[in-house]
Amino acid sequence: MEKATLTIGEQVIELPVIIGTEGEKDIDIQQLRAKTGFITYDPGYGNTGSCSSAITFIDGEVGILRYRGIPIEQFDRPNPDFIEVVFLVIFGHLPTRNELSEFKNMLRENEHLHESMKHHFEGFPPYAPPMASLSAMINAMSCFHPELLKLDEEGSFEEASARLISKIRTIAAYSYRHSKGLPLMYPQPDYEYCANFLHMMFSLPNKPYKASKEIEDAMNLIFLLHADHEQNCSTSTVRMVGSSQANLFASCASGVCALWGPLHGGANLAVIEMLEEIHKGGLSPEKCIEMAKDKDSKFRLMGFGHRVYKNYDPRARILKKACDKVLDKLGIKDPLLDIARKLEELALKDSYFVERKLYPNVDFYSGIIMRAIGIPTEMFPVMFSIGRLPGWIAQWKEQNEMPGAKISRPRQIYIGETIHNYIPIEDRK
Ligand code: ACO
């Protein structure tokens, strides 16, 4: 086995080297502190492998993303099916016809919310951020399905994941309907996953909504492109919470919270806000680029840059193409798309972005497609959560099944005051 040699002063130690199936090289430092007294320092974990995983492979330098070994581009098909990808990501293989239809039946059986759970929505004010309602309701599922909190019995994991995957879209649609004061629409059992979600979002009791094929395909594509992305912020959060053996619902609810921030799942919303500001004339594309480069300004070019991709994000490449196709088919001319293209053109020839290898990420074009579908901007991070849920579930399962799994507990370098004595309040100045 290959070893790495580390010299610290007089001490020389050997550390095991681990090579992944795609040739990624890691130095195993688990024994470092015990042998040397040193720990490693890596704020933001940019250089830390927190686990080994067989779910998703990314080569950010080249712009490669694969689910269970299959390149992401191969899911951009004439009839994209998010549920097929959900099955692949969670259970590790492409489903047979039978497996897929059985899994879809399970989703159908689980699409309703417990009637008492629906009352929770009434407790939220109409202006409640949808991500707050979503995480609260996913966590609340722990109260309604205590039998699924311990997933030791065969089949209970499959049932818990089907419940989550199915109910997240019902919860998402209901939180939107509640915020608008609209009646909650029951799911339609004969609709496919995305069509059913869009029905619950947009149907009225006297005016049913049935998504067109173009819209249903676009929704499937957006969800499946978000299905997993290895150890990103929300997934690491799910693993961190799950490492204490917290249940699947609680762990996934924490993933929603992590995804909420503008540097992660909130970026798709921030992109549209930025493009709208440019459109309204408050900002020009050139000014936007200048502000993004200015270190005194807090402004960033939203939808650009990625911790792992130092090349074009392959999901953004697919969505850029899909954007043209969907808007064209729906006969929509969105000025925000022209602005996005202009920003991309300016950024890709600007030395600031070129030197830092900042390219469009998945959020740069997804919001424009979602606008065309009619999804309100405040729901964008919720869409991301629905798409990412299979990844969270798969990673939680993988961690749970890993022999010798440990609770996640990083260390720190203490930089506070050194020891000094307690002063009684009457003696303090
Ligand atoms: N606009 C302007 N400058 C940027 C941007 C940006 N969008 N992104 C990175 N930079 C600059 C940084 O200022 C830094 O410059 P410096 O070296 O002169 O200090 C350099 O590029 C490296 O950036 P970091 O912040 O160190 O990169 P990090 O890996 O920590 O951050 C992140 C990645 C958070 C995605 C960042 O690129 C960003 O904030 N982008 C905008 C928000 C966004 O689109 N988020 C979605 C990410 S994808 C996802 O979650 C699905």
C-alpha cells in the first residue's frame, strides 16, 4: 500500500494513502493526532475528505458529474424521469420496469398528508418563508410516523424514503397555496410525480391545471440535475446530523435549513433578483461585473463560481440548452435570459473570472426555466430541496450502513483567552 511520509521537526511518520476508484488520492490522517499531537486545519473543508462514498463522482477540474457512474448528460433524454434517477441514487442501480412501477406505486400511496399535519400550515403566517415551513413540516413527519424512526426492519427504509420523496412535493405545494390563501388541492393519483406537483401548485377547484409535456419534462430535468452532488453544504449537514443516529426525517429537515442560504440553495433566487435589477435599469451588466470584482463591495455575481467546479458546471451547460428549448416551445421571450447570456459573455472574457476559474453554476439558468414554468421565485430554493432530497436520503443510508461509522465531531484551534480567574460581580470594573 502506498504511504505518505510526514516530517514534523525531528519526527517522521508514515500515513496511509487511499486511492478512489477514479484515481482520487487521499492521505488518511486518522492517526495523526495520536501519533504527533497535531491536527489538520481546513476551515470550509475545501481539502478534507469527510467520508468515502459510492453515490456521485465529480471531477470539478474537467466538469464531470456522474450519478452511480452514469454521466449526467445521459439523463438529458426525450422523456426525462426524475423518479428513475431518485431510485438510482438511493438504491444504487437503474430500476427495472417492475421496480420503477412498484416504487411509483409507493409514491402514489404516500402522496397525501395526514389531515392533522395539514393543520400545521394554519399555524404559519402567510408571509412565512417557504423554506421555514418545509423544514418544519419534514421534521414534523417524525411525529406522524414514529414506526419509521428506527429503520431496522426490512422494507422500512424503502417506505420511509418513498414517504419523504412523495410528501415533500405535497408539503411544498401546500406551503405555497397557504401563503397565497388558496385552497389546498389533493394530489391526483393518476398523474406522474412532476405533473402531480404542478397540479397541486396551480389547479383551482373550478379550474384544473394539467402541465404540458414541455413543462413536465423541464421540471423532471431540473429536479434530476439536482439529485445529488456529493459532500456539499446541505448533504454534509444531513450526514453530520445523521451521524448522531438522528432519524431520517430530522436529518433531511436539517438539510433544508442548510440549503436555504444564498451561497447554496438560495442562489437561484438571488440570480433572478440580480437579473431583475439589471432589467429594471437599477444596474447594468457591466456595472454588475465591476461590482462583483470589487473587494470592497459585498456583491457577488450570483450563479457564478463553485467550490468544486473550476470549469463549466455540466448541469449549467444542460440547463442553458434547456432554457432556449423550453422558452421557445412555450413561446416565451424572457429579457432576463438575454441579460444572463450577456453577463456570461462578459464574465468569461474578464481576467478576474478567468483567473479564478469562475463559470456559471447550476443556478445561473435554472431560475429562468422555473420562471417560464410559472414557479414563483420564493419557491426556487424549495424546488432545489425537492430535487436534492434523493441525494440526502442516499447519503444518510450510506453513512448509516458504513461499518464502524462514527459521530461527526471536528476539532478546532482555540484562539481565545488563556486561563484567568472568575471575578465576583461586585469586584468587576
Ligand atoms: N462573484 C465574484 N467573485 C467570486 C465569486 C462570484 N460569484 N465566486 C467566487 N469569487 C471570488 C472570491 O471573491 C475569491 O476571490 P479572491 O481569491 O480574490 O479572494 C475567489 O473567487 C475564490 O472564491 P471563494 O469564495 O474562496 O470560493 P468558495 O469555494 O469558498 O465559494 C461559492 C464558492 C460560495 C459558490 C462562491 O463562488 C459564490 O459565492 N458564488 C455565488 C453564489 C452562488 O452562485 N452559489 C451557488 C453555488 S452552487 C450550489 O450551491 C448549487
